[in-house]
Amino acid sequence: MKFRVERDVLADAVTWTARTLPTRPPAPVLAGVRIEADAQGIINLASFDYETSARSEIPAEVAEPGTVLVSGRLLAEISRALPNKPVDVALEGTKVIVTCGASRFTLLTMPVEDYPSLPAMPELSGTVSGEAFTQAVSQVTVAASRDDTLPLLTGVRVEIEGEKITLLSTDRYRLALRELTWTPATPGYSAVALIRARTLNDVAKSLGGSGSLVNVGLSTGAGLDLVGFEAGGRHTTSQLVDGDYPAVRRLFPDATPIHAVVATGPLIEAAKRVSLVAERNTPIRLSFTDGQVVLDAGQGDDAQASEALEAVLVGEDIAVAFNPQFLLDGLGALGTDFVRLSFTHPNKPVEFTGQESLDGEDDSSYRYLLVPIRFAG
């Protein structure tokens, strides 16, 4: 095998392909990236850990076709550190020689025949705007659990019905729901899948570039349940999480007699300042009265802080307390100038939705439900 490729093209492709490599691979070959050069001038790079696969294609000047397997993390580090010149890669015996300008690296190869076969990309189910997909995933994954002892809650439930996709996630303390449209490959397409939040977040960031379209394929009920994503010559597949996701939609209240509207940016900044005195696991309190909301944290002999902001309140006065980080996660995910907080009771979950103006309608395409913390007084 022997080929020449541009440094930036190689570095981007190797870094993207190697990003999901396991830190403790169950087999040594799974720490590798497979490089396949074909006579048509295409280099295929691939990684696989039996759960997630990644493949990327890049153009190159191929002098000799061939396939090798080398350490993915090492190749990624080397390719990023090379000078900005064309890179020559050649197989010599059992070693791969990487030459770029005056730099020369020798990498040991691994037995490519021991490398597992990558799963095929599932048949196309539909196409979604990369920009909308990236935003939607970032809004929902903030509420996914990071506790691997509850694997179901580390996933995002994806419900597809015709041209609508609904994403849902919860860690038992908050719940996020986002709806977006897509173009199904067949009219009336319907499916439900549970995808790891980490995988979904990584795919959305790396494939959902501005203006691009992301092809999505779902394969369920055919032995191996897979989801696949493809954009810009990059493909990734992941096994779906197995199990029945809890019925979380019913947690959203049917009616909310009290709601308040606050400018999102100032509320985020005030919450950050006030939470500086909030000790670990202590809440930040929000007290809503006509025309304002007062944020405060700390009590007794501890450090204390408070700040007042303008707010529009509809209904009776109400006070709630939140985990500061969960509050900031929800506010930061909204992406609108104003936030509407809808209440049923001081101790019942509070629904966050976005508004473009102070007296406008709220946008229910993204909903963030946060369980308050009980506090004395």
C-alpha cells in the first residue's frame, strides 16, 4: 500500500474515525483504524468496537492499493502534528511509514485479518437538516442520565411518525422533549428507537454541519437493531439500546394556572452569579411576584446572595427552588430571548418553554421539565 494525501484531509478523517475508539479495548485490534486504499484513488478509514462503527472516505493519489491496521489514537495524534505539507503513507513489511516534509514516523501494524467485519449501513429511512438535527440533539441530551447503571436512561428515545421526529430524554430529575421535521424515505414511515445519548450527541456535532443533510437509517426487528447516519462521505452506525423506555410524556402537565416570563440571558447570568454561594447539592431559589423574580441562595451563617430581575407573572405569587446546574442546563438549551416557566404547584415539576418576545406565544417544539427541590420557608 502506498498513497499521498493532503495533511488536513488526513488529520480530519483520522481524528473523526478514531474518536470513538475504546480506551480499554476488549481485543487489541479494536484500538486500530483500518486504512484501505483502492485503485480508484479513495482511502477508506474505519473503526469499530462491536457497538459503534465509523467510516470515512477521502480522496488521495494511490500508487499501490492495499489495507493496513494501525493504532488509531497514535495516527490521529501524528497526523494533527505534521507540518502543512502533503503526507506520504507507505507499507514496508510489517510497518507503515508516514512521511511529511522532514518528518518521518514508523508505525507498527496489527493483523488486519483479525479485524471484525463492520456492520452495513441500514437502509435509508429519511433525511434531516444537519443544523436542525444538531440543535435538537443538544437540547435533549442535556437531560439524559450519565449513570451507566441505568442504561435505559442514558439513551434518547426517538419517535418517528411520518414527517415528525420527537426526541425524549430524562434522568428522573428533568425531562426534555424536542420535535422537528424531516423527510422520510417512504410516506407514513413510523418507528421508535432508543439511541445512546453520547453517541447521538457525537454524531450530531460531527455530521450536522451547517447547510448539510444527514441521512438516517434505522434497522429494527431484524436480529441486529442498528441506527446509521451518513453525511459528507462519513458513515457511523450504532447498536440501539434494548429495553422499554418509561412513559414520560404523561409527566407534562395538561394545564398550568401560573406562568412567568423572564429574559433568558439576564436570568442565566443572574443564576450563575447567585449560585456561586450555593454549596454542593443546595438549591437556588426563585421567588416570583408581580413584576419581578428574586433569585437567592445560601442561608443562615453561610455566604448568601440575591438578585432581582424584571418578570411578567400571570397568576398568584409562587416560589420554587432548583438544582443550579439543572436550571442553567435548561435555560441554555432554549435558544430564545425569553423563557416561560409554567407552574402547577411549588413542589410540582416546572415546564420551561421559549418565547421570542415578552408578550408572544411560547414555542412548544422544545419543552424542558424540571423537578424542584423542596425547601423550608
